Amino acid sequence: MPPATEVSTLAATKRLTVKVFGVGGAGGTMLEQMAKSDLGELSFSAIHTNARVLAGSAIPEKFLLGDKQLRGLGTGGDPEMGRMAAEEEIAGLTALCRETDLVFIAAGLGGGTGTGVSPVLARVAKESGALVLAIVTLPFEFEGPRRQRQAQAGLQQLKAAADGVICLPNRKVAKLLAESTSLIETFKVTNDLLAQGVRGIWQMLTRPGLMKVDFADLASVLRGRHTESSFAMAEARGEGRAAELMEKLLGSPLLDDGQALSDADAILVSIVGGPDLTMGDVNRVMQQINTRAQTSHLVMGAAIDEAYHDRLAVTVVASRRGQPEEPMGPEPAAGEKEEAAFEAAGPEIDTQFFQAPPVPRPPSRFVAPPPSLAPEKARQLFAQQGHAKGRARKSVQRWRQGQLPLEIVSKGRFEKSEPTIHHGEDLDVPTYIRRGVVLN
């Protein structure tokens, strides 16, 4: 066993490894904007199914998915194609995630690559031992219902795979901007907000502080929750900076005007101030957060930064534990399905079949055969016919046509069929019988 001094030296030299993946077109744009900021010291990797778009990225580490199947032409907006391309490259994705403590996945949901690849990448990163946090955007309403549906389906799959998902619906971004804001500026603001999320968490973990927030604290808030997390940053300066900061934070659409704090069961708060940071500033910030999150597991950190003289900044990550999914057992047999459905609908079936008023049965469509002639009656009839033979008959006696005494055969599946009645006549009875036609 190494001496204690050697163990402490190893602990001091252990560096938190963080990697940010940009998946798809929107994810790649977010990644490039982060790389140009003060987050350039992080490790970035761009992932796409379109070779032309990937070649134009300024990110050094690039990974093309589905080269054989998609031939570098993209998914055509089909998430299933993106998922299949990612599944075929599991080994390559695993190599990208190896020996990484914290993985950020930046993507825009609704298209083919970001929606289909991100859940697979999150699963692979978790299996590699990393804490996985996805930061994604949802489509604008004008992008159409199909893209909205694909985004929601991808979001649910991503929640199930990642430890946490910070979701930024573009409708929330629209509340922060004026209607006259250009589309380019709108996307830039969206990317800036997502970059702030990565920056806030990164600085929270790496900046030396009076009350340190470490990786274990972040993991306690996110790991294993598989839920949508909320994130917001706010900053203020001057004498009333604490009150102004909380007004901005609680009014942020990213926290649903503070409702996300009330709904969360775990909250991580990081406060950064200059050398003039006072106990009163910290107390005023935390008091308002505690008021709205009385039953939440709260992790709080505070740090001093010389660049924050007369300034106060706060970063909040709030998460709510997702609902556990019901385990899927073996598929029941057909008979078991019918029996379960019958038991579930028991009261309704009882009412429908056993308590319903009786329905009168329709009259039978068949006429009973005539009774057989007695021997004496038959002799009388033959005698009458013999007496009349050889004479000129003045009139012809009309015989009434009847049915032969045949055995009635079961009608099978037509047994309970109702008779076909037209103008009072049963059309299922032969016409010659209904009209009394004699057959010779």
C-alpha cells in the first residue's frame, strides 16, 4: 500500500475529464460556438451522418456515422436511420467515451441525426462509466407537427438513457427576445444559453471555492434520475445585486418563472462573487431558494473570483426524479390476453349481457312440414282418382303445394341470423312455396 503522502499526491493530480459531443447539425453549431469561448480547454467531438457538413466543421475530432449504409449523405430527417447508423458504430463511440468522467451531449431534437443518435451515444457513455448530461433544444412551432413529434419521442428516449437532460424549448427562448430579433440572432442566443449551461457546470466543478462543489455533488443530483433537468444562470452587480439577481433568476423562462424549483427534488446551487462577497449576499440568495424548495435535496457551493469584483453570479441545476418504467415481462398468450381483457371489463360485460332487458327472438323462417297421411285417408284419395279416370273432367282440382317432410339440417353460423322480411314475406322461404305454385 502506498504511503499517505503518495495517495494525496495522486488525488491532487487526478484531473476531471470532461468531453462535449456535438451531434448533428444543431449540435455541431453549438459545439463550434463553445469552442470559440472560454470553454476551449474542454475536449470536443463532432458527430454527424453527413460527410459534407462534418468536413466543414472547425472541430478537430470528427466522427462520421453510417458511412457504408448512408454513404455520408445524412439521414433525410429520419431518426430511425440515425439510430441504426449509431448502433453500427458502437465500438467507435465506445472508444470516444473511454476514460471520461463527465459527458455533455449537445444536440437539436426533431431531425434525424440528433434525435436518433443522441440516445445511443448516451447509453454507450453510461456503459463506459461516465456521468451523462444532455443539453438539447426542441423545435420552433413553425417547424411543423412531424418534427415536433419526432423531438418529443427522441426526448423520452434520451431521458431513459442519460442521467439528466437539460431541455431548452425554443418557445422559452422566444420569451427572452423581441419579435423583431433576426433568426440568426435567435439561434445565436439559444447556443449561448446552452454554452452557459456547460460553462456554469464546468466552472462549478473546477473553480476553487470556499464551499466546494465537486463531481460527487453533481452526480448526487443527476445520476440515475433519467429525467429532464432545468438550468439557469443569473448575474447582477452593485449594492442591490442579491435582490436583482434573484429577480432575474426567478423570472427566467428556463426555470418556468421559478416553478421548476418548487417541483425539483434535488437542486445544485453555485454562487460566485468577488472578494467583496458578503454573508448577507449568500444568505439572501439561499433564503429565497430554500423558500421555494423546502423538501428538495440541496447542494450549495460558493467561490471567490477576482474578476467578479462588485458582481454576483449564481448557477442553478434543478432535477426531478423520473417515473420508473414498469418492467416488461414475456408476451402473454392469446388466451391469457382475452381472459385478462374479460376480467378488466367485468363490470361492463355484466351490465351489457346479464342485466340488459331481454330481446325478443325473431320468428322462425322455416315452415313445419305437413303431417303424414293416415292409411285410410290415402285409400280414399286413390279411390277418388280411380273413379274419375276415363271421364272427361269438367274441372281440374288444384293441389296445394307443401313441403316435403325432410330432416331440418343445422344452419351453422347462420343459426342466429334474423329472417329477411320484405312486405311481410319471409324471402328465405322458396318462392314456389310462398306463392303456392304446384310443381309437376
